[in-house]
Amino acid sequence: MGKFCEVCNKGAMSGNLVSHSNRKTKRTWAPNVQTVRVVVNGTPRKMNVCTRCLRSGKVERSF
């Protein structure tokens, strides 16, 4: 399934965790993805949608 948004394709990003002594190790940032019921072509289905898309109204929720 993975941590990515099915609307905007936002996925995990990687970078460095930098300690106080400036040592660097790899880390990842995952987007805030929620499983919600969404209306697609008139039918409800479950999708993984990030909270940015939910808040901006890019999808229509089904209740």
C-alpha cells in the first residue's frame, strides 16, 4: 500500500538526521495519509488521501 497520496502522488521524502555533534544519518518523512471514503465517478470507494488534499477540497468525501 505504501504511504502516498492517491490524489497528488505525494510520497515519503528522505534526508539527514543531524545530531548536535553534526553527525548525519538517513531518515524519512512520511506524509499524513488518511484512508477515507471518497466519491469517484459517482461511486464511493476507499482511497489513501493526504490531509492537504482533504483540507483543500480536492476530493469529495462520502459519508
